[in-house]
Amino acid sequence: MAKKKTWQEKLLNSKGHPSIMEIGPDMRKRWGGGSFVIPAPIEVDEIMRGVRKGNVITIDDIRKKLAKKHQVDVACPITTGIFAWIAANAADEKEKLGKKRITPYWRILKTGFALNPKYPGGIENLRSRLEQEGHVVEQRRKRYFLKQS
């Protein structure tokens, strides 16, 4: 049986990406015309690592940065979200090994500044880290958001 890959190995496995493709007819209604990029996981991690203490960024912001970098109209929302999740788990894996400098995945929010419960440690971990950095997290129904001033 094959050994299970670590999160770090998954992060470094680009599988031939980034890939630039034309937006097909099925996606035009949602994305419009033009081209899109499927990024490499490490590209998403690189953007995430650039978010400094006290700041946050959304997955949509990451997608805009990727689209600009590759000179395309949009970046794929599905793979960008998956690769952010992989980067978050790779950072958690490194932290558990005693590393201090990790990708600050808690600073990466969903659309509308919602916390992502699928990131390591869930909402409580994210909330604690964000509040330590001076942010205010508020609950709205069953979801948690960064309070915008």
C-alpha cells in the first residue's frame, strides 16, 4: 500500500499547473468570456504567506491576484479554494512539527469576510488567532465573520 502524502507534499505537487484555458460555453454564464487560470498550489500559498499580521484577505482577493499575475480574466474558484485549504493544512502540519514561521491561514477569509470552518482547528482556532491580532469576530446565525469597521 502506498504511503499517504503529507500536506507539505501535496502543497509542492503542482500537477502541471498553472494552466491557462479558455472559458468554455458552460462557464461563460458565470464567468463571462476570455480565459482563466488553474493555479499551482504553491502560488496560492505564496499569496497567503504575504498577508501580514493585522491584515486579512479573501479567497476572491487571491483569485484576483492570480488572474492579474497570469494576465487572464479569472482564476478558478474551486481549485483556488482547495489549494488554500491544502496550504492551511500544510501550515498546521509544520506548526505541529515545531516550526514557528508558517503560512498564516487564519488571515484568509471566505467571501463576505466569513471564517472558514474547514481550516485546521475550526472556527475556535481561527477566532482565537484573529482576536489575538486585534480583530473582532462576530457570529451571525451559524456562521462567523470578521467585523468590518
